[in-house]
Amino acid sequence: MKITVCIGSSCHIKGSRQVVEQLQYLIRENQLGDKVELAGTFCMGKCQQGVCLQVDEEFFSVTPENVKEFFEASVLPKVK
């Protein structure tokens, strides 16, 4: 599984750095380093939403406050 987080200026202002840091922690905590690749990219064209990220081919919008819930609902069930 590949998770790509937008680190463009709009998403940066909305907390993309905190989202990346939390995802790094959650991947480590769940020992998924061999199953989940975390990457960054610039604008995904969905700036009106929260921090944009893509899991494989599906787009999501998250905030630093809800990234753990997103991970538990949209990542863990697919890789465990």
C-alpha cells in the first residue's frame, strides 16, 4: 500500500507536516513498515478540502486531529 500526502503550500498551512509525522508514528507503532510506503507530493488539485492524501488510487481529506481515526478506518483493515 502506498500513502501519498500532499505537502504543497495549501496543505502545509492546513497541517500536512503533522499528518506526515503522525502517519510515520502509526506505521511504526503498528509495525507496517514493510507493508505501507509513505510518500509526499505537491499539489493534488483538491486544495479546498483538508490535507489531501491518496491511498493507492483513492483520495482522502484529513486533518491533524482526525488522522488517527482515518488510519484505523482506511489503512489498518486493508493491510492486517
